[in-house]
Amino acid sequence: MHLSFLLHNTGEAARMASARFDPARIADRHAALRAEPARFSRAVSRGLKPRDALCRGGALLGGASTGQDLGRCDPKGQNRMTRAIGRRASPAVCTADCIADSAGGITFDITDAARPDATLVLRRRAGHADGTRSAGEDEVRLPLTGPATAIGAGRTRLRAVLPSTVELAEGHWDIYAGASGDQPVRPGIRDVRALIDRVPGAGPVAARVPYPTADGRLALRTWLRAPHAEAGTVRCEPAGMSVEGVLYGAELGEHARAEARLRGGDRTHRVAVTGRGGVFAFTLPYGPLAAGPGGPGTPGEQRRRWDLWLLPAPDAAGMRISRILDDIWDKRAIHVYPAHSVSPAPGTYGWLAAPGYTHDNDFCVRLDPAPEPAPVPTPAPTR
């Protein structure tokens, strides 16, 4: 492949560099070598260099696991290893580059998926945030269209498009390829720059972020909210926090409130909300959240979590305050705010309070037991 092509196609250059040092491929080479130590040793004893011995023994080494020729030597003695050296007996894994647009659509460019009836399958996992599951809503099939584009080394690329007009229920969607939807898809280059600080259009707020799973597969995190309260700037002070945000699909009325709801309990705490139209702001003190029965050291009181809701009017249903209009699918370790000590009285153990996000990117306040009791003020010396 020409250097000029790589200079103008940085994505392809990145994929080639990644594939060259893929740990799975290197492990397969060593496993194949260990499978035929006698053959390799005899070749070396006849005077061949180890590199040439591996090259000439490629067919045998490859046949032990895949039945395919691993490599050949050209007249100059150079080793031309093919992609068969990294193949396994399990179903092939293809790679998907994806580009997200600000409207909510996603384009997938799939490598090594050029086969009859090629399809990209999005399958929703069980255990969704909304608690629903319907067979008709939990699988979406997108055709992989061509013509197939050759990208070198016998590899091809097809494209699938997920339009913003296709509604996806909220949750995690695993992505597969193949006519039966059983071929895993690896994440390639994810261009999600258009998702940063995006402003949704009219109607329900839909957010979609492609991401790599813990086991190295491609998945899609989706949200679907109507109406929606998007958290923005958060300012932390020793006594509490101030939050600003934007409201979509509704407007603030008189006596709007923000409500903290204790997870696993029936306690709530409300504070006034200021703002106009689609902009809201409120200040939430930590003291009321730390007060009440129980406390650090009490059985069942290892920690407290308060979920935050916005009530735009006294008779309106509450909506979760979340942050979903960006490119971060899980903010728990990304948006980390300072914790402040909250103690009922000097000399007693209290809480460390800090705002944060849940695994669904919903806003909350976290109270964890303080490691040390609150300091007792030293009385001023008398004269």
C-alpha cells in the first residue's frame, strides 16, 4: 500500500497498525509454532533461518488449526504472511467504523462482511431502564449495501445506515452481522464529534452513542426521553451544589421544583427552581439529605443515593435530570465532582456528599460514610 494513500487515509493507517500488533494474532502465531516443534526444529537443524523455517512450515502450522496456508516465501526469501494466521475456528469477527451525526443517525462501515444476505443486526439487551421488552422492538435489521469496496489484503467494506427517523427504545443494543445475526462486530474508528453539545430538534429527545463493550465488541447506548431535563453546569460548595440545565419538550411553570428522591426509601426533599422557558437552575443543600433516621454505621446505611427529578409545575409529572446530549455513554468515571463532609454534629461521623451520574447517565447525589469524624472546634482561650 502506497505511503501517499496512508497519509491521506489516517483511519486505514490506524487499522493496519492495530492489526499488526493485535495480541490475538501474535498469540495464534506462538500457539501454531508450539504445535509443531519437531518440524520447526528439523528445519532449523538443516541450516534454515528461524524466519524461513516458519515460512516454509506455514502450511503445516496453519493446517493444525485452520486448514489454510499461512504463508509463502517469494524468490527473495521474504515472508508473506496472510491474514489466515490470525483466523480462528470460531465465527469470523468483522470490524465496524461508525460516524454519528448531530441529528441522531449513525453510518456503519463494516469490514470483512461481504457475504450473501449481509445484514447488520442491532439487538437490545434484557434488563432495560424502562423495564419493557417487546420482541418487535428489540431487534432492528439494517441492510449492508455495496458495491463492496476493496481496501487491500483481500478485505472488503460494506455500509449500513441507521437513520435518525428509526426509533430505538432506550437501553443497550449489541451489534452483529451476518444473515442470522450471529457474527460479532468489533469497534473500529468511532467518529462521535458531532454529538458534543448537540441541540436536539422538536419531538422526543433521542440520543445514541456507539461504544466498545468490556469484551471488545461494538454496542450502541440509546436514550429516548419526552420531555427531557438536560443537566449542564454543576457548581459544588461545602454546603451543597448548584445546577443549571435545559428543558426540552416542556416549559417551566410557576412553583417549579427540583426533587431529590432517596433510592430504596420513601423520603424526598424539594427545592425551588428558577429560570424561564427552557432554562432551569436550582440549589440543593446537602444537610437535609444527610439528616433523618439512620446514619453511618447503622445497619443498612452503608451509603445513600438520591436521584434528582425536575417538576416543571406542581401538577406535572417528574422527569429525571440527566446528561445524555454528548458523546459519553457512561459518565460515572468521567464527570467526577468534589465531595464535601456533612456531619450532624462536631465529633460525630457523618457523610461525604458529592453529585454524580448513574450508569444510565441520570443525575444523582451520592452520600458515603466519612472516614473520620467531624473536627471539634477548639474553644478560644480566655483571658
